[in-house]
Amino acid sequence: MFRMRYMAYVLIIFAAFVLDGCTCCAYLNHMFNAERIYDEATEMRTARLDSVSDPESSMPSSEESMKYDKVIEKGSRVLERFPKNKKRTAEAVFLIGESFRHKGEWGKAIIKYDEFERYFADHDSMRTVEYQRAYCLYKNLEYNISRFALEPVVADKKHPYYFQGLNLLSLLDERSEHPDQAIEALEAVLADTAGTPFMKGKAHFRLAGLYFKKENWDKAREHYTAKEIELLNTRERQTSGEQAAECLINKKEYLKGADEYKALYKNPEYESKQAEYLVRIGEATLLGGRYPDAFVIFQKVNTEHPKSQFASRSYFNLGDYEQNKTLDYEKAIVYYDSSFISRTICEWAQKSRERRDALRRLLSMRKQNDNVKKDSIPNMGRFFGTEFQIAELFLFKLSEVDSALARLTGIIENADDSVKVLRASYARAFIYDEFKGDPDTAEELYKEIIEKYPNTEYAKQAQANLGMKVTMKTQDDQARDMYMRAESLWTVASEMPLDQMDLVDSAYANAFYVFDSLYQQYPGTDAGVQALYMKAVYYQMNPELRLDSATAIYRTLRDKYGRTPWGQYAAKVLNNRRTNTDDNLERLRKRVKQSLEHIDKLSEQYYETLSKKPEEKQAEVKSKEDEILENTYNSMYDFE
């Protein structure tokens, strides 16, 4: 086909040379070269897409891009020389737009497609332009406009890009976080009998991924195992097989999932991932309860792929089994250590190191608590503190939620310290809520905390976690409310007119009474300390009567609450002597030194002048006649 077209162009060009003065010669030359170069670039593009697993992310090579640039150049010359020839310019604009699209310059391609629709809406290529423009808008992240541009494509089932349009519509629905609409669009592709098997295979693959994200394992597996999947490329077939096996594992059909991974392991096309499949077979077999078979598989991984991330993952699984199933922590530590040594930089090695260190710390703390129990007078506060740390290790480092709950329950049932019991009770309720996913049990435990330990921070947080209105108030809350009441009385007193001194004194006395009551009831709270400070301020307002009382309060603030802002201020008030920092002293010494050096220099100059001989001294120059200055100008402007 191309050779025949090439010969036809040659004959026409030859005729153009013979027939001097023919204006179509230049057009034929430019379009012939543009189409020839475009065909060459298309062949390179086809070969490139066939050689990669993900065509969507593949970009043209430099040689291919140069060919598209030449097509754009030739097409632009046609537009310059034949702007009024509608047929010629339409072909040129279309080729330019396609070249920009293949280069991945989506914005420029969109401009050319818009230009094509504006001037050549009745052209045969308009149907292609409708879809390709919507696709370029999608790739340019203009999703809303892309959906609008796609409407004429999906509205007509006879449109040549109808099924591609439905697929693009599903992509747009995914981007807009509407997976149900994407599923609906892809189901429409499968429901239509006119679709090609390859297009249906792509739809099956996309649908399976959407259902997998929604954790609909049955529907996901149904589409991953559809017969049209076999028409896809190797990478997509491989992904389908892996995800189909994972669907079975997620359905807790572990042994069936292991069998499907075995089929993938035996497939020569997927030889590069055999080690990963072997590890997954072992994990599924272990979850299925066939422990000896799983150990054999893991040992095979460790033998065939030593010092690799697969060996590290294998040893991690063995350590996890010993930790959670047999509770043999010593053996688990050995396996975790082997996992870390196998491939120290991989994810599994880092997890193994964390668990190994946590288990070592756990064994040490358990031994410590055993020794505490053996004492004649055991330190139970220290014992239960260590128990709480063990519970934290189980929960956050070893992922043993049930073991953490068991430790916390032991603290709740046996500890005499109400603070430790309250802390353990809240932690247990929180674990049921966030880690176990058991809201009913968590609600029951939260309500128990609210009932047994009202007006505590844990009770307040329990109400918040249950979505209730927080009505509990701790001592800090009550003290804060009381302080706000006293402060409002103080503000009212400060705003009263001074000509009503009796009322002013009475108002300040009322505020003082509330501050005093606040400190007496809540001395350990921040509001209580601040109330004590306000008492000192009140006493300072009457220095002739109560100055000693203010000084006594400042001493109390300094000695008992020295770390608070009010204690630090009290220390400054009491220490009325000037204090100098080291920096201040250093600057003062430097200034004195500079002054002394300057005095010595002046003194040296003075004595040098005195020591000079009389003849060396310069005589004073005096003018013989006094100079008489004439004042002959009237203003400063006369200088001009």
C-alpha cells in the first residue's frame, strides 16, 4: 500500500516538473514527506508499545520525537502556503495534532484538535478528533472538561470510539472518586455484544481492580479469571493471576490461594518472580494450618535465595510463628536476628529488628518482675509499672493485641493504685475500640470508666470517644471556671469610677475572697497558683497595710511554685538587687579595657609633645594684617 502510494507521489511530482507553473507541486512535496515520516514514526511507536508492559507510561525515544517534529514542521509549511485550501489544511492540522499527542504534549495537541473542530467540523477525521481530544484533556488533568468533551463519543453507540470512550469515562469516574460510576461504565462495555474481545479483556482487568479496592473479593476474582484476560499482555496476565490468588487468601481460603500461586510459580513466563511466589506459597500454607509444609517451603527459600529480601521475609514469618503460636520467644529472637542479617536494608529486616529488640526487652522486664515477686516485701508499684510497659510492648512493637489486653486486665484486677487502674482501664477500652474493632465492648468499658471515675481526664476523653456531650469536669476545669468568675469580679472593680471608693473597695474585696477560696480548694492547679498571685497583687494595692502579706505570698510562690510563670515573677520581685549576667560583665570589661587603652595613647602623645626641644616646636603663624571681609551680598542667593 505504502509503495503504491509512494510511486503515485513520484509520478505526480515528475509531472509537476514537466508541467512548469503547477502550484500543487509544493503541497504534494510537503504532504508526501509529512505522511512518509509520520508512517515511519508510527512503525517505531508500534514496536515500542509492543515491547513494554505498560504502554500508558511509555514515552517516545529521541529519534521518534524528531520524526514527529519533522511532521509538525512540514504540516506548518502547508498551512502557511495553502491557508485557503480547506482539504489540504485539514490534513495538515490533523497530522500536527496527532504528532503532538504521540509526543505527550497534551496541551498543544488540545489546541490543534480545537482548531480542527472549529474549521473542519465536517471532515471524516472529526470522529477521531472527538475522542483523542477528550483523552488529551484527561492526560492533561482537566477531568471535568474531558468528561464534557467525551459526551458525543459515548452518546452514540455507532461512534467508532464508543468502547474506548466508555473506558475513558470509567477512568474519569475513578479520578473523581466515584468508583460505582466507573464500575457502571465498564459493565456497559462488557454488556455490549459489539465490543472486541481485547477491549473486554481490558474492561475485565479494570473492573477487577475496582472491585478489589472495594474488597469485593468474589467479583474481583470473577473478572481476574475471565477468559478475555488471556488476550492481554504478559504483565497484565501476571497481575491478574496474583490478584486472583490474593482474593482467595482474603476470603480465608488459604490453601486454594497457595495452589494458585504454585501455578504461577511453575509458569516459565513469570520466572523472574519465582522467589516471591515461593514465599507467598509458604505464607498461605502457614495461614492454612499446614505448619510442617510451610516450614519446608521457607527453608527452601532460605537455601535457594540466601542474603536476599525473600530470605529476610521468610525468616520473619518463622519468627512470627514462634512468637504468636508457640510463644517461644527465645527461638523467635533467633529467627528475627536471621531475618535482619539476611538483608539489613529491606523492610522485613527493619521489622525483624524492632521485634527482636522488643522481645529482648520483654524478657528482661519479665525477669525483673519475677524477681520483684520473690522479694519479702515486693514493690508492687514498680511491678505494675513494668506490667504496663510490657503491655505497651505487646501492643505497639509485637502486634500482640490479646497479650496486651491480658496484661492490662491483670493490672486492673490486682493493682491497689487507683491511678494505675484508671490508666489501664482506659487503655483497655481504647484497644477494643481502635485495635480490635469491637465498638460494643469498647462502649461498655468507656461507660464503666465514666461511672467509676467521674471528673477525671479519662472520663472526659471516654465521653468524647463515645460521641457524647462532655459534661465531666476535672479539678483543673473547676478551678479554671472559678478563676474566670473571680477575674470578672476584678474587672468590674477596676472599671468603677474612683469617686465611689467604698464600692470600689467592696468589689475588690469580693474578688479577693473568690481568689482566696480558689487557692484553698485547688492549691495544686494552675488556676490556684494564679489566684495566689492575684492575692499578692491585691495586698500590693494597699502597701501601708499589707506589704508584709504580699511579701509572704511572693515567697510562697517562689519556693513552692518556682517553675510556674507566677513563681518566676515572684522571684524577680523579691530579688530587687541588680544582677548582671556573664555577657554583661564581659561587655563591661571590654569597654573598660578600650577606655584604658585610649587614655594611655593620649598620655603618650602628651608626654612626647613635652619632651620635644624648643626649636622643634613649630612657631605659631600669625597674620600681619587682619583680614577684612566685605559683607557686600544681601542674601545667600547672591552666590549664584
